[in-house]
Amino acid sequence: MLHASLDPPTTLFCLHFLGGSSREWGEMTASLGEAATCIPFDLPGFGDASSVSGTSVEAMADHIAGRISKFLPARWWIAGHSMGAKVALALARRAEDGDDRLAGLSGLILLAGSPPSPEPMSDEKRQAMIAWISADERTRQAEAGDFIDQNVGAPLKASDRAQAVADVLRADPGAWTAWLEAGSREDWCACIGVLRTPALVLSGSEDSDLGAAAQICLMIPHLADARHVVLQGAGHLLPLERPHAVADLIREEMVRPVEASPGAVPVPASYADLIASPRINNRLRKALVARAEPDDPAYRPEVLNALELASLRAIVDRVLPQDGRTAMDIGARIEARLASGSGDGWRFAALPADPKAYAAALRTIDAAAYAAHAVGFLALPGSVQDSLVAAVADAKLPIVGGELDAAQMKLWFEDLRGDVVRTYLAHPASLARLGFGGIGAGGDDAARLPGFVEFGIDARESWEPVAQAGEAR
């Protein structure tokens, strides 16, 4: 295990929620003390930046990137709350892609974050919020108060509530409406992909729209290294509701040990020796060595999106559970195969091509999970996931707005199981566990193929591997 430096980051930039301002971070900043230098920004259209234009996610990210570049911190973190989290994610993607203005990003703090995907909110609620922001002053005052009250788990202190209401009222109605009509609906899944930057994800147990389930299903799939903490009894306005708890968690996160990336699944030395021997031809040897390479924890899918890949990984775990940190990432390996266009050369006529079939099937399962349990597949307990997977296998999955019917889902699941087992068994560590010696049938010299000599029951060549009993499976 590697350890992060104990020196705190020099700077923590903070981005507020819809209708908020830089003032929401005041008490949290004081609680952090010397652990970080907090610099909160007002997003365009809000707080002291209410007259600043540019309300799309990209435009807000441009504005904040310009502000950050003026400080040129060597090492910095960014905290994004609700709307601000989506902007923070866009900035993190730019930083990881080499934007010089954002060099030094070391961590993300995402509080009740708006995810890369369109934000989960009913059209009725969205339209109601749009309607009152431009109403008469008395209506706006009352509705702004209700907006704050509905987004907390328990009443705020009077002074905090008054400040939050005042911030909502000084927001530009155009920016407020633009976020609800457009910004919150922007789909950044493909752009964000999977981020390597370590992240702390916070949610409130009483947050109805962007609580724990939303973070598990829509946010965490985009983060290769995320720690998720649910603040019990809190709602959506975490920096205002729990400033000291948030400060404590940020302080802990800044010195959290950085977990080493999962290593390669170990191949026993005796089997590695066989692979390196003249009994293996070069083409097969290269394939086996490539399969033994460690998986990338921040693998970015190409034909699936990050949410679909996360669902695929979860389903694979139900089909073929693996133990230990060195378990192979079968889901990512299947996705890479889909992206490459390679395969076994056939498919069920009732299904579309593999990449489309996989994406459609994963969305269909997720739709069934939402319909039956009001949360996505990823947020369900393992036993409930098992019941849905079993329904797929039996052609009994209730189809609610899915793209494939129950019969097609059964066929897809047959393909999936085949892909899972084939991918697992293709790894040299799996072959070693089975004691499979078929790879040693011959080398590159066609005139001197060593082949096999012993053909009797239980007969074994002197060079053949022995099954590795007792290893994690």
C-alpha cells in the first residue's frame, strides 16, 4: 500500500449548489482550519457572479478553469456540491487530459453531486421550480424558503437558512432556468468516462433525488478510486447541514492512504516457465502474456458507457464471483473485446450485434430494477441482484420500457455466460488452476513439434503442469 503525503493540499476550490453561492462554504472552511486553504467560487449566474454569462456545463467549467489558473497551485483539490459537482467532474476530465491550466489536481470532493448523466428529477418538479423563480416577489420569497426547507434533513439554523434563501433570491432567474432546462440534462457520460483522480463522495440519507442510490448508480461508476460516505439524517445541503462532519471527512480524505492499483492475477512460476518454454509457439505466448497483464482500474469503455460497464461488472460478479484484490476485471475485458469487433463469429439471429445487444440488455435490466425497486441495479443488495439475474436466465424478467424482450434477454444471458467463462478460462492463471497442459502441444518449429507421448487415463507428461489446489477461485 502506498501512502499519500501527510502535507495537506495547498488549495481546496469549492463550487456551490443550484441557487447557492460561495457563502455556503463559510462554516466548513472555518472548521477545516489549517488543513486546507479554501477558495470558494461563485458559478456564473449565482452569488456575486449573477451577472456573468455562460450557464452550460462547459461554459461554467471554462469560467472556473480561468479562475483556478490565476492561482497556479502546485497541488489542489476541488469540492463540488450538487450542480457544482458536475462542473468539478468536467474540470477533472480536462485536468486528466492534460489541460495545463489545471495541472496539479489531486482529489475530488463530490457532495450530493449532480452526475455526468442527466440529473434524476421529475418533470413536474422541474417545471414547478422554473415557474416560481420569475414570479412576483412575495411568491419567490415563499418558494425560496420552501426550496431550502425541502432540501434539508432537519431545519437549518435561522441564520444559515436566511443566508441560503437570500442566495436563491439573488440568483439570475435565467441561470436558474438554464440549469433546470438544459445544464442538469446534459449527458457527459461519454466525455467523463472513468476518472483516476481519488474522490470522496458524500450523500445525505434523506436526499430524495441525489442521495446514496443516485451516487452509487450514476456517480461512482465514473470514479476509479472513490470512497462513499452517507451522512445519516442529512438532506441535500450538506455543507450547510453538516459543515463540521464534512470538514472532518475532507481532512481524512486528504491524508487517506492511496491504495495501490490491483496487481495482475498471479500465474504460478511453474506455469510461467511452461509459457516461456519452446513448447509454446510465439503467437500463443504473446496472447497469454497479454492476458496476464494487470487490468486498468480506470479502464475507459468505448462501446458501453461507464454506467453500463459498472452494471456489466456487477452482473459478472453474480455469475462468477471471484475472491481477492487480484481478481481479473472480466467486465472490462468483455467490453474491450466488444470494442475491438472480435468475437466467436456468430450470434443469435434474434439479437442485434454484440455491442448493441450488450448495451440494450444492460439498460433493460436497469429499467427492470428501477421499476421494481425504485433504484438502479447497482444499488440493490446482492440477493436482489441475484433474483433479477435469475429472472433473466428464465426468460421471466418483467420488461418495462426495455429495448429487448424477455426471450431476447434469455438469449443474451446465454451469450454473457459464455463470454464470462471463456474470458476467465483464457487467463493463464485459470489454466494453471486447472492444470491444463494443452498449450504445450508444439512450438514454432513445425518439423519438430514435441506433441504428447502419454495418452493413458491419468497419464501425465513430465512437463505438464499440475492443478494448483487451494488457490483462490
